[in-house]
Amino acid sequence: MGWNVWWVWIVAGFLIGALEIVVPGYIFLGFAIGAVVTGILVGIGIAPASPALLVLIFAVCSLVAWFALRRTMGVREGQVKVWDRDINDN
């Protein structure tokens, strides 16, 4: 696999983003954002060519993206539904 090829990271990010459509819940979206950001960093020449460091950059970018998504789109206070009546109560 071409670890240091920028478009491989971008395509992987879009494929993981498409997987998010199948499995909703912001599980894979952080990974997709991390892959695209890593691809951008590789494309502009900031990221190193070492596969281990690229995976580390991908992991850190994914974690930051996941926390940002959790902060902006996560569970909010008061969002929990409290049931005060049972369907079997007449």
C-alpha cells in the first residue's frame, strides 16, 4: 500500500465516510475525517514518509475529529426521553 501517496488517504477517507452512511452514529466519521486530513498533510508535504508516523498522525487526527464531533453533535443534556406512561396501562 502506498502509505505516502496522498490520494490513497483521501480515497480511504471517502470510503470510510460512505461506510458511515450504512452504519450511522458518528462511529466512522471521525476516522474518515482523520484519513482526509492525513491525506491533505501528505499532499502538501507536512507529514513524514514513515508508515508508523503516518498511522500516528491518522490516529491523532481521528481522535481530535471524534472529540469535535462528540462536542458538536453528541448527546446533549435533556435529550433523554423519560417515559411516564406504559403502553400496558389503561
